[in-house]
Amino acid sequence: MRTEVRTTANMNINKNIAISETGFVFNPLTGDSFNTNRVGQEILRQLQKGASIDDLYKHLTDTFSVDKATAEKDLADFFMVLKSYQILIEV
Amino acid sequence: MAKISYERPVITKLNTGTMNKFGTRTEFAPVTHIDGVSVKKLIADYGSPCFVISERTIRNTYRNAVRAFKTRYPKVQFAWSYKTNYLNAVCNVFHQEGSWAEVVSIFEYEKALRNGVAGEKIIFNGPDKSEEDLIKAVENNSLIHIDHSDELYMLVEVLGKIKKKARVAIRVNMDTGVYPMWDRFGFNYENGTAWATINKIFAHPELELVGLHCHIGTYMLTAHAYSVATSKLCDLAINVKYRYGKNIEYLDLGGGFASANTLKGSYLQGGDIIPTMDDYAEAITSTILNYGFKMDELPTLFLETGRALIDDAGYLLGSVIAIKRLSDGRRATIMDFGVNLLFTSFWYNHRISPAQEISSQTEDMVLYGPLCMNIDVVRESINLPLLNKGDQVVVHRVGAYNMTQWMQFIQMRPRIVMIGMDGTPHVIREKESLDTMLRYERLPEHLEKIG
Ligand SMILES: Cc1ncc(COP(=O)(O)O)c(C=O)c1O
């Protein structure tokens, strides 16, 4: 069974990641738990649905009061952190 | 449909069961005002970064210190330690409150004179006094605290030339149980050098030994060290009385009381571990009172308290220049102030608060200054609410040493503003400009043109 969803050209999200309403995140792969804010939750959910990077930008700029440049910068940064926590997995 | 307000995405790992070595901090409440003046407005009017000093806090802190000592001992005199912060406005608040001046160079000495401090109310400390400096101090009848025997001999020679007498004290260094021992300044108590020097002074009628001085260290975490120091000075004073029949007029216990800043490497917040002013006062005054002086021969207690009287009154306001991610995943925040302005960040973990409403999310980050230099680290690890470019912060307890030890390095030094008792901000030091720097440069003629 595939447990990863393709997100970008070379990164997959671990599909078993559990995200609660309050921003509590659990990674069954490593057993780690995390806390994320509203925007972080939104990004993780979109990634789980298989959103592409472009879908993500659009979703963020449609939903939140943020411009594309800021969203791009913040996403790049957020992805680095997700990778370091093995929530995103490089393929 | 209205869009939801945005905050940059963050995700923080939850560590259960392990102690956070940075200590848990719940001091994230924004500090939006200082003495009722908006931080935003201060930055708009005076620029970022900028230092802010609260006159009210200085006076309150000073009055509390005076209360702690005067309610325990009849004769107490504070002398403001100029090197701690020698901005005239700051010095004059202390002088208005009744403080004398304690200086360690002719530059500070002349600053005190110009501030209107009477010569006989200036204590001249330090190892570097030239012949000219000594003449000036003698003529103004200042208290000369002799640091080494070369100074003693030079002073004797000077007095011979100008046919005057000098009021002197010696600086005594000693073992107070706190290490490393500060034995670099003054004459040692335990090995008898201090007593031998006192005897030399009495051999010179042109020298009048009026006081005994020590400064046992700085940021002293134990009040007990002051009991030890006080009893050693008392011992010398009683011996002077016994041998020469002379009453020592004052004992000067120097500075060294801790401020509530947190030392690097300390797990506990500074405010939770330092002795209070009352603890220090009790240690010193009870030692003198119990030593055996006759009531009418009690020496005046001089104090040269520096950081504990001014740290709390000083703030540094600054702004976020940029945020970035380091290769190891850590968040880095670059501020517009660094070690150039915050010299004390080498040994303190300064408390830093956001100056605007903030999110409930926090993250660990390293705080860098603006200098293009690797040493420019304000905090190696601090947990703060999410900061964005342009956000403003308030650094607390920066009143001591920063505004004297700051460096003009890469950046110029910013304005210093004092908020007066009625809440009016006053610029007490202008910001530097290129002209400030160029005023002292000279170009040889052949280098005036470059092409
Ligand atoms: C002789 C003397 N007195 C007073 C002080 C003030 O010390 P503090 O700021 O620790 O109170 C110093 C500081 O180094 C000093 O050298």
C-alpha cells in the first residue's frame, strides 16, 4: 500500500500523519508529535489531499490575507522544517 | 468573503519528559509601552534601534537602595560609578538624588566636575592617574584612592612640589571566598601589603588617610562575601585607631551588587537567585555595627553601586531585519542591533519582548545582530513568539555598561532617549552620523584624490 502522496517533483508527504483540529500532529513513522498553527495545518491537509505546489500557493492566497511572494518564501522555509521532521520525505 | 489573517506556518516538536534546557518562559506578553510612552511612537520618532532610559526607574531604584542602607545604618553615602553609565543626564539624576561621583579616569573626573559635582565629593579610583591628574585632584580636595605603590610615591612627590596635603584612601583586595579573586587592583589584605601601605602613608604627614576602599568583584551572587570584605576593612580601621589614634572617616565597599539580569549558563532567571538590596545592606551594616566601633566613631559607609542601580532603567528598542533558516534547521532572526550596542550580551541572556500583539505560537531561534561578523550573536537560543520582518522588540535591563562600552563598529551609534518623570521623552545623546566619524579623520594631501 502506498503511504506517501506526491507533493512536489521530489518530495512526498507521509500519508499516515494525523492532524487534529487543534493543531496537534502525530508522525507514526517516527513517533514524534508536534504542534502547528492554523496556516501550518492548512498546508499539511492540502498536502495530504495531494495538492501541488501551485495548488498550495493558490489555496493560501485565496484563504489567507497573504501575497504570493510571502507565501512562496514561507512555504520554502516550512518545507525545510517538515523535511527535518521526516513529515516530508525526499524521493 | 473576508480572508483569514495570515501568520507564517510553524510546526514545533513537542518534547515530553525532557527538561527544556532553555527554561520555560511565559514572558511573551508584548511590551507596548515604557513609562506610558508607546514603543511604536518612540521608534517612529527616534529611530530603530534606540536606547530608552526611564528616569522614574532610576529614581525609584536609587531610593530603594538608600532606604535599604539608611534604615540599618546612620551614615551612608552613595557615589555614582561613572563608568557604568556616564551620560550626563543619567549622572545628574543620581547627583540630584544626593549621590557623589566615583570616577576611574581623568575623562570621567572632568565630566563629574562639569556636571557640577564639588571636588571634595569625587572619589578618584583606578590604576591610571598621571601626575597632572593627581595635581588636579589634590587642588580640588578630591578623595584619591591609591591603587599601587607607584601611585603612592608619585603622589608624595607631587605633594612635595605643590606643597599641599591630600586626602587619600587605599584600595584593598582580599579573599572573600569568591573566586577568581580580584587581586589585580589595590593592596592585598591577607599578605600584609595593605597594612604595610597604611604604615607608609602615616609616615608622610602630607597624606591624610581618611578612608579604606575595596571593590571585591561584580555581579556578586552572595551577600556573605560583603560581610567578609566589611570585616577585613573594619579590622584595618580598628588597627589604625589603635596604632595611630586616628578615626578612619569612611569605609568604601565599592560596587558589585547583582542586577536581575540572567547570566549565561544559568538555568534560573537572574531575578530568582540574586540577593536583594536588603540582603547586601544587612550583610554590610550589621558587620560594621557589630565590629566594636564607638557609636560616635562609626565610619561613613560609601557605596559605588553601578549595575544594580541602572540596569533596570535601560531598554534597547530594535526591529527585525530578516528571518532565515540555518542549514541545521534552526530559525535565525536578524535584528538591527547586535553586540556593537549590547556589549553585555556576551555574559547575559537578556530578556527580550515583542513590542506588538503576537501569536500564541512560539519558536526557538538564534538572534543575530546586523554586523557582518560571526561574533554578532545576541542570544544563542531564545524562545519567542513568531517574529516577522519589521516587527519591533524591547530588550530589558540594558542600562549598565552598554552605553559606555558600546562600539562604533560597522554601524553608527543610535540615539538615547530619557523618559522624564512626566512622561516626556528627551533625546540625551544624538545619533552619530558620517560627519561624527569623519571629524576625527585626517587625509594626507597625496591621498585626497583617488583618480
Ligand atoms: C572601583 C569600582 N567601583 C564600582 C564599580 C561598579 O561596579 P558594579 O557595576 O558591579 O556595581 C566598579 C566596576 O567595575 C569599580 O571598578
